[in-house]
Amino acid sequence: MAQRRTGSVSLVKLLGNWHQDLPRTPVYRQLADGLRLLILDGRLPLDSRLPGERELAAALRVSRTTVATALAQLRDEGYLASRQGSGSVTMLPEGKQTVSPLPGRATTLDLSTAALSAGPEIHQAYANALIALPEHLSSTGYNQQGLAELRHVIAQRYVERGLPTNADQIMIVNGALSGFGLVLRLLTGPGDRVVLDHPTYPMALTAIKGASCRAVPVSLTEHGWDTDGFAATIAQTSPRLAYLLADFHNPTGHCMDVATRSAIADIAARTRTTIVVDETMVDLWYDNPPPPPLAAFDEADRVITLGSAGKSFWGGLRLGWIRASSRTIASLIQIRDSLDLGSPILEQLAAINLFNEAENFQPQRREMLRQQRDACSEIVKELFPDWKMTVIPQGGLSWWIELPKPLATVFAASAEAIGIRIGAGPRFGVDGAFERYLRLPFTLEPAQMRAALERLQPIWEHLTQTGSYSGRGIVV
């Protein structure tokens, strides 16, 4: 297999605003920090070959010595390997040690992931699943559509939300992202366009790229979705499908209103465009549940809905589902053979238990998140008064923060040096967009969040003033 190569133009876009006028931080170190961040957050794939020193220096408009020194630093740290005939190839260090970000923590504190740890209901659900498991042991355990009982439970939830659904319209998959990959495999081919709201979920961008498709962004406005822009983009690009996050959008927090859902469904019907709606955050509302699913406004059967137990219950459950027409589900089952043979039975049994008991623990979970959202807001206002929190999320797990300067990449790279990983805006965009933004989850308890942000505050202060951050201390 030919080794993957990252082109210089693509790499420049991925690096974004990596070079700042920081006199106490050499340019080579800023370049090394930017490349390291791309490797750590997955935007630069492992085992991919970087452009040659001369080519990269020309593309970045820096000296070849600067590039050579940056790459040498990354080789010394274990992030690059030199291979005969292949140049510099990306990798991760073996047994990488990171600075403990908080007392008592031995690993990197990940503020780039918006997710919660498991509650006691998860252990109980698995205990009940083990009790129910014996009746399934006489079967092969291979079921590409999923257990009928679980599909029925999920279908009933859609009915309760205003979308008539039966179990034949549900397919159980190994997470919403896996479901999206399956849909891409069915409906797209290399070079096809996929329209999406912008910014968007980073792993969706990765899935689109992995399918050799081209992401076509439609920018969200301050108030949410631009339906005129969405319609115009579809008319101009003729995409194979569109991918949207309608409920407590990741990362902005927007929730699509009824009028917009209806308009999007009309556009899909009129242009014969398939819309894939990712409802991963749908259960994480605080005051009022979101409107009916976008598919409830779809009379032309153009909407495919993705769901997930990951955010509603626990990421380790690794279960999701696809809701579509029976014909589409049948087609998806046919092509699943080349990927996997179904989802684990035990996890499906645990999910049944969690759905049936959800009303006994989800209200408390929502209230906890609301309190953590508000506490995080107060901490940010105190420590980072120049950060703008544009949308108060009424659900979901994170803030989308606008910075006063395009410093997201260099800030994230500096934070990594002290063992705190944060979600720089360009992770959520196409071609290095959103250098003025950060995604900040409020999934930590307030005391932990304050401790982490207090460690980040001096880095931000010195980046925005006259000094810089070296990774070993503040330089002024």
C-alpha cells in the first residue's frame, strides 16, 4: 500500500495561524508546537509523510533552517520518524509522559473531548444485561440489524417525539459515527460532495475525508442556520448528501427551530438531496426538549437520522442507530458485511435497560450539566474577560468561545505543553477556519474546571501581551 502523503498546501491550511509575533519564542518552536498539536488531535494522520524541507519552507514562507530545526525537535520528541526514501513520517512517542495538569492526576487533562463519565446506572444496566443474556446464547449472536426489542424501544421514542417509526426502520450500529460511515459507503463515491454546517463535528469531517469525499461548508450565522445559503450551496454544488447537527449543535450550541427544520426538509425534497441528521445531543436539554426530529417534516423520505447512546448514557457503551426508510435500512444491511457483522448483544441488552430507566436518572444529569454550564461561565468571565461566549447553550456539553485574536492554535499548542488539551477552533472547520474560536466543555466539576482554567490563564495573558510561553515557564 502506498504511504499517505500530506501535501504542503493542505498542511499550511491545517496549521492555520501557527506563527505569531512572539519575540521570546523562536519561529521553529512555534512550528514544532503547531505540527505536534495536529498529530495529537488527529488532524494529521499517523504514518503519513510530510512534505520535504525545501517544499515546506517555501509554502510556509520561512527559512529551510527553521523547518529543519522544527522537524528535528519533533523527531527528538518521538513525533516524527525519518525513513529512507520517505522523509519525515508522523508517529506518536512510545510511553509518552505528560505533565500532570492537576494535583493527583498522572495523565493529560483532556478539555478537547465533550463527554461525561459513567453514572451508577451504567453498572446496573450491565448487571441486568448479564441476567438477560442466557436467553440469547442459543443464537449465533450475529444480527446486522440489531435486537428487535432494542429497535422497538428506539422506534417508540421517535413516535413519542412526533415521528411515526417502526422497528424495521431502525438499524443498530456501533455508534453514530459508525452509522455515518455506513451511510457514506452506501450513498457516496470518491470525489462526491457532502454539504455540512460550519463549524461541525470534527470526526464527521474525518469520516467524509476517509470516504474520499469533499466537504462543502455552509456557515452558521449568529442565530443558527442560513436556509437560503444552504439551498444555494446545494443548487451550485449538487452534493450527494448533507450532514447536519440540528439539536444543540456541536460545537456552537444552536438548536434548530421548527421553521428551519421544515425549510430544510422542503429543500431536500425539492432538490432530491439526502439529509443526514446527527441527533447525538438530543437528550441533553435543560429547560425544554428540542422540536420534533427533522425527519418528522420530511414527506419525501429524504432524511436519514443518526442516534447515539454515547452522550445520552455513556461513551463506553459504543452503540448508535440509524433511522431511515425500510428500503434504505435493507440496503445498509447488505453493505454492512464488508465492515462488521453486527453490534454486541450485551451492550444492546444494557441499552434496553437504560432506555427503560432513563426518566429515573436523566433529569438529574441535565440539572448537573446546567449547573456546570453556569459555573463554567462565571469562571471564564472572571479569568478570561476578553473571551466572548456567543450562544448560551440550552443543551449539549460545551461552550463555543470567540477569542479577541486569532490565537486558537498557538494557545492550544502552549496548553499541551503543561498537560492540558483543548479544542482549538480549526479542529471544527474546513481548511483551517475558526482560528478565533475554542470549544470548551463544561463536563468537569466546577473545582476541577477552575483549577484547569487557572493554569491556562497565565498562558493566555502572556500570549496576548508582550511575552510568550516556552512550555517550561512564562517568559516576559
